[in-house]
Amino acid sequence: MFLLMACTNAAEAPPADTADTAPLSHAPDPTCTALGCLRAERSYGTYTRAEIEPYLYNGVTIDNGYEVVAIEYLTEIGPATATVTLPSDLRGETPVEGFPLVVNAHGTVGLDDPCQLTGTVSGTGLAALFGGRGTIGIAPDYPGLGTPGYHRYLDARTEATSVLDSLRAALHLAQHRNIATAGRAAVVGLSQGGHAVLSAATLHSRYAPELDIRAFGASGPASLYEDQWRSGVLQPGPHLVMHAMMAWSFAEVSGEDRSDMWASNVASTVDQHLTERCYWSPSFGPEPVLTDDFPTVAEEVFSDDFLSEYSTGDWDTYGFIEERFAANRVEPWLDEGEQTAPIAIWQGTADTTVPAWTTRAMVDDLRTGGVEVTLNMVAGGTHTDTAFGFLAYPELATDESVAWVLGLLDGP
């Protein structure tokens, strides 16, 4: 029953229009080469409503049970994995048109394979947020988590393409299983997952226009504004491990030497720490996490030279960091592609990880660029109790945000 739910390369990728996007078969094929093609599937069992409900917190209700399936699919930079929940044991009738699909993109978890969520309680809990409410739920892992290479942390294109290709793969899985789908879909996510959602909205019309996405929803989204990150690096706290992950990953993606970025007291251990630990345990076990035994003062994390450039924005030796910030910042995109669906953001007023002022600044910039965004401020909401978390745990805006998504999925 542990899978039921949770409570709580250096070069830029090639343009998508050069890729094969039309698989000939919906069946799993480990050698397939089309974007979003299904390479493998593994069922972890089917669970009824009666089996699931004892694990739900008070106030959480579901409309159906589900089968938990781990899949591998192909995305732009290589293979990726996802957890998919296929509805069963419905409270009502099977939808005549078939089931819609919802991706729930995960937040910051880690940089390498120990932090893969597919096939864990965390992956199931994320997929089941909507998978237990009348949809096919999808919780993708970004490439590098359980697949070759390291995860490209806060890399907009990698996140967006893996999210969009997970939708393609879930459609293939459903068709392979003879499960009717309505074709309509939504993409939601929290924190880094919110960054993935907004990046997917940016790329949708150019990368996967055949996907009928009706809604993009984010909670406490990372926007990757360099000046906002810079304002926090000199503030003591456990958030400094995320600054370290960002710098480490940006160097990895850029093919740059990382060795002189670190303070002497972490230089010999930082690689192991960042690649072997996770922000939370995917199985909610007792293993150490990223914030354990990691310095909470910038001078004990970064070298003097690196911290001087980072804290001032006067980049010289580490100019690749500035380049990666610029490449992955959430910005208006209507001069390059369309806005294909409504965008809504839920932001907790008490969020200290992604403070409300940073989200307001991003929304203002998007609106100035012509992007239509609805901003919902949630009084007292923190980073992890506002919206788009795990099935079992009720968040402050769960009912509102889920209803918004399902409402947009209900109709022709």
C-alpha cells in the first residue's frame, strides 16, 4: 500500500521542428525515437476507493480508485520517467468522451537518481491529486532523475519538454490500454513545478501544438529572476542549498569547472552532498536530506570570488551563471508563440521560499508583455500548503485550484 499516495550537456537543445513527433504505434517500444513515445510501462497495482480512503486526511474526498503505472518515455534530451494513475472503481459513470489528463509537475527534489519520484509514494501522491478526481494523473520526473546524466535544475526548456512529452506518453499508454481519453489536458505544478508549467505554456504552441491543453496552473512558481536570487544569497538560512544546486547545475550544463566556486569547508564534499541527497525523501523515509549538515551562511558555501560576483551581479569569471539565469527566466513570449490556454497562479502570502513580491513582479512583467494571468493570493499560505501538492493532504487552495482546472477540462 506504500504506493497509494503521499501526505505531504553543455549545448542548448535542438529546435523541436527537426524531431520525429509521430509514433507509429502506441505500444511500449524500448527503441522508439519519437518525442513522447512510450518506451516501457510497469504496473504497481490497482487500488479501490475503499483501500485509498483510510490514507486521506479529513476533508479530502476522491471520485475513483486508480491503477499506478510507472512509464518511461522519450523527451528532447533523452529518456524520462513518470508515474501515471489510470482511473478505476469510479463513483459515477465512465465519462462518455473519455478521461481528461492532468500533469502535476514536482518541485525541487534533487539532482540525481536517488531523487527519482517515479515508482515512489511521492510520485503516486502527485499523480493522484487529479488522478483520484476523474482524470488520468501524470507526475513526470525531469530527465536525469532515474535516467542517464544529472537533472538540469531550473532549466526551462528541459522542464517544459519533459512535461509536454509526458502528456504525449500518457496518451499512448491510455490508447495502448484501450482507455478512452477526451484528449483535453491541463498542466499544474508547485515551485520548480510552477516554473515547469510556465515554461510549458511558453513552448506549447511551438513544441506540441497537437496537445489540447486547456489550463496552466502554478503555485509559488520559481521565476528565476537573477536579481531576486541575488537578494537572498547573503541572507542566512537553509535556502542556501538551493543556491548551491543552482550554481552546481548551471556549471554542469555549461561545461564549466565547478571546483573554484566553493568555500574550502565544503569543496571536498559538495559534489557528493548535492548528488546523493534529496530535498525530501521520495519514500518519506529517515535518510538525510539536502538541508541536513549543509551550511546556512553564504561565506561557508561559496568562495569569496564567486560570492563577490553573485552578490553584486558583476559577472566576469562566472559569466555562465548570468547566461543560464537569462536563458531560464520566465518572460513574456508572445513575440515567439501563442498563449494557448488560461494561466492561473496561486501564491501564499506567507511563503518565504518564493515570496509574494517575487511572484507579483513576474506577473506584472507577463501582463505587460500581453500574457493574460490570473493571480490568486492565498492568505496565510506557505510554500507547501497552498496548492498542487499531494492527494492525501488538504491545502488551503486545493478545492479552488482543483475546481478551476476541472472546470476548464469539462466541455467540448
